[in-house]
Amino acid sequence: MKVYRVLILFFVSLAFLFSWSVVSNVEAASIWPTASATLCWQASYDGVPLGIIRLRSVSMGGVYYLLSGKISTNDGKSYIGHGTAQVNATRILITVNGSGKSAEDMETGTAHVILSASTLNGSWETMGQDFNYIDESTDMEHETGKLTKIPCP
């Protein structure tokens, strides 16, 4: 009889832990899509629109997502980007690496993004460098701005 009580207690404990894990992951996801999805944001600096970020999100299990996509600026440049998102109940932390090239220059950079889990709006900060093919100069850049979730065009 004691063995049955131990087994019942074990299975009840296991069920409790499993249900707690599922609830934690659902709560952590907030409005971030748990299935593969494409997400878009308008990036701005001091209220001036800079371009559109379009990322595909793929779940890696738990609170982690792989991201890949494109950054299109209003001046016609395009960058390819990839990164990772970590989703919790109040905010989403994202790191995205990207690069782009034109006839005049090549640019690379890394962005750190913090989004509200309830709105998917937030802020970005980036460090990057570019090499100018014309004068062969290399410049370092640091920028910050806002992201506003938009329907993907």
C-alpha cells in the first residue's frame, strides 16, 4: 500500500511540474508568436522613419527563437540579418547581426533590441562599421532609436 502512495505522489508531483512548465512558457510568450511567423517593425531615430525590419521567427523551444530576415532603409539600402530572441513575461530581448553592400560601401553591424512583450514596440541600439570603397576609409558607428510593430508590407 505504501508503494502505491509513493507512486501516486510521484505522478501527481510530475503532473504539477509539467503543468507549471507549460503555464510558464505560455505566460512568457505574451503576444510573441509561438509558431513560425514573420514580424515587421518601423525603425525610427528621433521620430524620423529610417526603414522597415522584417524578420522570420522560428521557435527553438522554451523562450528562445531564431530570427532571419531583411532590413530595408528608406534610402534604398538592404541588409540581410539574423539573430536570436529571448521572450519572457514583460520583455523580449533580441540580438540581430546584419550586413549590406553597395557600389560605394560595405556595412556590418550588431543591434541589441528590447521590446515590450505586450506591444512588441521598443528600442534598438546598434554598433557597426562601414568601409568606403571610394576613399578606402573605415568608420565606426553607434546609433539608437525606436521600433514600432507594423503589419508586414
